[in-house]
Amino acid sequence: MTEYYLPCDFAKAPKCDAHIHYLVTWDALLRYASSVNMHLVSINTALDGVPVGRQLSVSVRLKKKYPQWFDFLGTFDPSGFASASFAGDAVAYVKKCLNAGAKGIKIWKNIGMTLQDKDGKYIMADHPAFAPVIAYLENKGVPLLAHLGDPRSCWLPYEKITLANELHYYNTAPQYHMYRHPDAPAYEEHLAVRDRLLEKYPRLNFVSAHLGSMEWDIDKVADRFERYPHWTTDLSACIGHIHLQTYRNRDKVRDFFLQYQDRLMYATDCFIELTGVKAKVKRYLTPGRYAENLCALVGKEWRNHWLFFATGEKVPAEKFNLPDAPQTLEGLRLPKHVTDKIFFENARRIYAL
């Protein structure tokens, strides 16, 4: 008999947020996460203004303090790609991350979206400079988490962006709104680069962030699953797009998660930093109540996401820039064993947690 979760099972069900950015040693959210059985995987990333060395130091300290509840992925700085010593330096830093406990290595969208050579040509992830690093990961069986490209809305004018949080992001980070940069590589070019890497490195534990930047169409995700058996992806920053596709065809979305239950990992892409968790919650973070507010907001998001996948309850829908946008959605009510895979077991297997 197929078993299903009830809403009251949230706190005890095994869970993992497989893509967050824990940038500070302040640990209130980790303590809250452990109370609701939520493992956290923090993703070191070559972010603007946040040195990768500082991120690694924070991750190591949190892993030491919360060995049962916290893991992390390392990264490397791609900005020196043109240097003759780049490959050796990058591999050396990757080894440093792995020796410190990293469960994989992340590359970010600055490769392909802002990184350029001296002639102004955009540098993509399949550039020869990165080949020794990726080959090293493949040979050592180390997962590569790749955020290549961005949501399709990145290449759309503001009035055509569907999700409210994406509209806010591109308003505040115009350097990554590729609609404003018509000379930059097109959306399809980023997907093509990713596919070429999948073909070139068939033994690589290749994980795409954000549904492989195909968040708007689960058919395209399914196509890549069929073509590349070694490819997996997380759901970070994509729940809104899953909501929208559920609103349009719930049965199709449910069938997708049933069919590819071994290839998908739950994740949010929350940023834990002293200035807030994503822009949408900064206004709540008053002095002295940071921990209380942050844990309540992130905890509410975790719970609503879990209820959406695990039960048939009505859950709040993400905010859409659509005239007929739904306020609530019926959950997918996936079987218990499928929910456990998506929310925990796949991350444990893929990242060897």
C-alpha cells in the first residue's frame, strides 16, 4: 500500500536544503534547521564582493560545530583564467576545499555572463582554461554543481517577467539582466555549453543548479534527463516556476516528479548573511530580532514547500506578475518514499552527505 505524509509529519520527516548560501558563522538558522530535521548544504560561490576564502572559512567552522546538520560545496575564483598558472592554482584550491571537507565544487554564472577576455569576448564554461579543473573532478568522482546561464526571464523585458522575485532581482542586479546586454551570449548558448560539457565528461557527477536554467519548461528538463543519465539538478529558486506549471497542469507536473524522482533535489537558494535572506525579507530584519524573524520566514518557506510536494493541502502560491495568478495551489501529494528522495535521499547520495 502506498504511504503518504500528513501535514503534522513535517518536523520529523528527513529533509535537506541542498542549495543555500550560509555566509556567516551566526548559527541561529542552523539550530532551527536541526529542530525540524533539515540538513543544510551551503554552496561556496565566486560572488561579487564575497571572497571565496572567507566563505570556505565560515563553512569549515559551521561544519565543525554542526557535523550532523551542515555540509558545504567549495568553489574557485575563475577571474584569473588567462594566467598561465590558472589551471594549477585552481586545482590546488579545489584540493584545499576538498581536504577541508567540501562535498563538491561549484561554478557560477559569472562564467558566461560577466567574465570576459582582454578583447571583450565572453568566457564560457567550456573554455579550455577550465578543462583541467573539470577533468580533475571527473577523475576523482567529485560532484560539479554548475549554475550556467540564468532563468529565461533574464533575457526578457521587465513586462514579460513572470515571477515577482525575479523582477526584483533584475531590477537590483542589472549587470545580470541580459536583456540589457544584447552583446552577451544568448540564453540558448548557455544551455548548449552545458550540454557540450555533459557530452565531453560522461563520467562526471554533473549537477545543475536551478533546474538547469530550464525552470520554465519541465519538458526540457525531462529531455536532458533522457539524454544524459549522469545529470541531476536541484530545485533552488525554481519552486515558483513549478507552482506556475502546476497551476496550468497539475497532473503533468506530478507525473514529472514521479518519473524523475531519483534525479531531483529540494533546495531554496536562500542567502544567510547579516543584511538579510534575499531582498524579500530584509525589511523584517530589525536589530535584536534578526534570528527570530529569519527563522520564522525561512522555516515557513521550508514548510510550505514540503507541504506542496508531500500533501494535497492548499499552499500559498508564489507571487506571479499575471492577471489571473492563483493565491493558493493544491499540493502534489507525492508518495512518502518519493518525497523522501527529493527532500533528502537524493542529496545524501549525490553529495555523499
